[in-house]
Amino acid sequence: MAAFLTAFILIAIAELGDKTQLLTLALNSRYGARKVLQGSLMAILLLQLLAVAGGRILRNAFPEELIQLFVGVLFIGFAVWMLSNWHKGAREVKAAVLTPLVTVFVSFFLAELGDKTQLATAALTARQGEQFKTWLGASLGMFAVTALTVFLGTRLQHLFPEKTVHLIGALLFAAFGLLTLVQLLL
């Protein structure tokens, strides 16, 4: 039980304030809570499974700089996509992309790939030696934060017009994308 609780608490704390919370808010405003929770849960389970099975493999297979470059460009791409569709209604935009569930899954998976929580899960597995409990605790810890973000986002999105939420989301994605790319230079 200690391995489960340790993984749950540490990963939930590490996930607070993470970039995927912004992604979750943006996806939630576009696709709704149910699709975001389903897609993100599937991505979390797979991501943490990869971490437990050998999270260091990804880090060794691809230089951290390449992963960081990809994530930075991806976030800027999200910003451009959101801004280019800013004037359109949500229904028009939904038809232009993959199914919402696949979009959420792929977006969440790529944003978290090689992230600190995935590496922390790999380190916890190596230290604790309890793969299943660590995987379950880390997955549920990350999902708890994601679910809280969706819940709060759903409550707050009624306070702001959809266009405003999308514009703020696009600007935040652009900022985090640029910040990620700037970190490569430092």
C-alpha cells in the first residue's frame, strides 16, 4: 500500500500547475468533460505503463532536446490552430479534426511524453520495485488532478464567453510553447 500512496501523492503534486492542465482546460472547452476525461484517462494509463515498464527507454532513445523541441512546436501549433479557428463556431471546428476522443488522447499523450511525472514514475518503480502499485498510484494521482481541472474548468467556462476562453488558451499555449523552445537555448 505504501508504494501506491507514495506514487499517488508524489505524482498528483508534481502534476499540479503542469502544462497539461492548460491543455485539459482548452480541450474541455472544445470537446466537453466526458471526452476529455475518457481520452486523458486512456493516455495517462498508457503513459504510466510505459514509465513503469521502462520510462528511461524513451529518454535514452530520444535526446531530451528533441522531445522538448517537439513539445514546444506542438504547443505553438495548438495556439495557431486555436487562433485560426477562433472566429468559427465549435461545431465547425469539431468537424475539421479527428474524433474528439482521439484528439484528446493524442494531445494529452504527446504533451506528457517524457514529462517529469513520467520520469518520476520510472524512478519510483526502480526505487520501490512494486510495478503494479506504482503504476496504479501514479495513474490515479495524475487522473485526480486532471479530473479536478476538468471539473473547475467546466464550472468556470460558464463565466466567460467561449471565444475568450479559446483566445486565452491559444495565448497560453503559445507562451508555453515559446518557453519550452527558449529552455532549449539555455
